[in-house]
Amino acid sequence: MQKRILVVDDDSMNLMRTKMILSKTYDVVLVRSGIEALNTLKREKMDLVLLDIEMPKMNGITTFERLKEFDSDTPVIFLTA
């Protein structure tokens, strides 16, 4: 079974590029906001989260803090332009 990576970025071009690069090796799930990321992570297990720092409404740092309240095991790598 492929490892699952959640990619969180408000830029659709970044999401598509990341999926193109990683989808040959990983099951890639794309979301466009911190809120979507949290909802996804409450429902589904991921092996890694790639998280953009600069996003509207809820930035990556706040998303990370809220994520760690209910999931302290999933590794997170922060991304920024």
C-alpha cells in the first residue's frame, strides 16, 4: 500500500505540480485550506503533511497547532514560496 501525503496549499498550481512529482510513488491528497486539511485529517490517516505557511483565513502555523491537538503523530513539513 502506498504512503499517503496530504498537500495543503491555497495555490492550485503548486498543488498540481506537487501531485505530478509525488503521485508516481505516493497517494497524494490535495486540499486548498487549513480548514480542509483539518477536516481531512480527522477522517483519514496520512503518513505526511506538506503544509504551506502563507494561506488566507488560517495560516499554516495555526493549522499545525490545531492539528497537533488531535494528531501528534503525523509528521509535518512546512512549505513557503
